[in-house]
Amino acid sequence: MKMVSDWPNAIAHVDCDAFYASCEAARRPDLKGRPICVLSSQNAIVVAKSYAAKALGITTGMPVWEAKKLAPQVVYLAADFRYYGQVSNKVFSILRRYSPDIEIYSIDEAFMDMNGIRLLWRKSFQQLADDMRLTIFRETGITASVGVSNTRTLAKLASEANKPNGTMIVPGKRIDSFLSELPVAAIPGIGRNRTALLQKFKIHTALQLAQLEGGLMHRLLGRHGMLLKHELSGVSVLPLQLKPVLPKSVARTASIGGVSADRQIIAAHLSYHTMRLVSELVAKQLLSRRLHVFLTLASFERQGTHMQLDFASNSLKRMTAAVKAGFLKLFRAGQIYRGCGVVATDISREGSITDGLFAFSREDSRQNSLMLTVNHINKKYGDRSISLASMQGIKQKRSHPRFRYPLFIAR
């Protein structure tokens, strides 16, 4: 792979490190240096973890009881998506100072068009990437990793290669050496099954995949493989979505890693998918008014139901309640399941809806008033004087209130 220029195109990928856990540590100085896990809405599954918790053997999707048995010293916290959304918005506002052309990819990562930006700032890509990392940390308290290369695929691989809190610059002349050190499984979109298939054809590194003959690539991976071949070769064929089209749906689905008839296991996985779905809606400032909840039987047959919300929302509480109701309609004791998922439809953008606006404002106003009262009582009489009950009606011990809104200090 020979490049005419080191920078025929320049894309940066910025990815916050262990985002949910980092957000919690940023607003809780007492958690500094301690391993942290963030839990699903039902507090049943680990949905995010700090690097310290990962080092103890905790994995995403692990049941909480198993994680606590393995590492009781970890701090286990319920998720707070309103807070994570605030930190996310702050991070993206920082990135826009460096380049106006940004694609928000998820709640904690973005792609940036860096063409011409060196001239504007009179700095190298290494200096710009380091500046972005330091500014994010200074103003939010969380760390991020930055990769810069010729294509979005290469930029994402670069940011992943030097985590956490690192910078990796891959110009055209360094692409071959960079890819030669990466396993094929590290490439976005190459999962376990595709990795196994490629290895049968002696393809073990990202460079070997990039150099694969076109006919065989198409046979093995189809059109997606051909796009990857170009991207890995430094030819940009996946442009940034700077003005994304309103999606018809947003889905989060997966198998449960086997088969099971256990009600708690299925419910926990569905709770995890609900959180992932809400995460994307919050990040992209989208609302949904209709959810499709489904369970996949061992026979691969899908059984689903639609849940209509009173008004468009991206509230974790509201969506969890709707998904729970859908689950209760679908689940059958003794039935064996292999997967589940949640699909949001009837999508709209935040600030664009008028239907149900009065009900939305009224309910949120009541919730905000309640939280102000709770905070006032806890400040006066101590943090654990009063707390919110869980949606499941199960009393849970928390050493700190779930919602604590951050204050960003201008510097």
C-alpha cells in the first residue's frame, strides 16, 4: 500500500475512556483510585467498568452477584444518564472548538474532519490531539484517547491502540507497519464469527486483510469487506455524517451467549440493551414514542410486542418501565431463549416535538421539584436521610443519591 501523500485526508477519532465510570469518578472525589462498576437499570448487570475494575476480572454483561463475589471491594453504582448526557455534551462542545465538522458517533465518541485544521491552529496533528485530550480532562475531569489517520476506520483503530488517555497518529507511510501489529479481530465490524472464518484462510492481522485479493474479500465479507479493504488501505470511502438523517429506528439486540430459561437472566440482558439504546438516544438528542420488545427462542423464532409511550422520550426510567411491561407480556416460564432486544421507532429530535409537550413538561417539572426537595433534605440532615425507591419496588442501599448534577467551572 503506497500513499501519494501522508495526508490525502485527515480524520480524528476521539473516544472517552471508560466513560460512565469516569463520569462517576469525576463528580465523586472520594472514588479516586477505586474500581467502579456502573449497573443496569435493574441493578442486575454490569454495563460499564473502570480500568481498575476490569483488571480485577469484571466484564461487561457480568451479573452483579457474580461481580460482587469476584470483587467485593468495587464501588457499584446505578447509572445516571442525565448526568452522562451533560458530560457528553460538554466533551463535544470542546471538540467543536478545534474543528466545526464533527460526527457524534455515540455518547462518548466522535469523528472529526481535520483537513486544513493544522493550518488554522499552526500545530501538528500530534499537538492538536494532545491539546484536545488535556482540555477535555481539565474541563470535565475525564480522560479520552485520540487517533488521527487517513480514514475513519484507521482513526478508530489508532485511538484504540493507545488507551487509556493516549494519542496515536498514523500517517500514510505508517499504515502498513501499524496494521501489521493489529489482530484482525481488532477491526471494527469483525466479530468472533468473521474472525474465525478469516483465520481459516490464514488471515490473522489487519494488514493481511487489507492486502487480501478483491475477489476473495468479496466472497468472505461481501460489500462490507470491500469497504474495509479501501479504508484500511488509506482510501476514505466512509464519509463522516455531519448532518445525520433522522433514523427510522434505533436498535440494541444480541444473543445471551447461549440458551436459558432463567427469567432473571433474560430480564437482565433486556435491561442492558435498554440502557444501551437510551445511551444512543441521549447522545444523538433523539426521542422515541414507540418501542418494539422481542425475545428470541432457542429455535431462532422471534416473539415480540410493541409498547406505545405516552409521549416521545429518551428517559431511562420511562423506557425501562415500557420494556419491563413488554417483557412480562412475552416471557413464558419453561420456554428456552437465546436472545432479546429493544427497537425504538417513531423517532424525533429533541426540541422538535409539540405533541404531548404539556404532559412532558409537567412530569419533568414534578421530578425536578422532587429532586430539589430530596437534595435539600440530604444536605441538611445527611446524604442518606432520604433516597428514591427503585422502579422495581426493591429497597436498595446507596451511600450517595443517584442523581448529582455536575458543575462545570469555566477557566
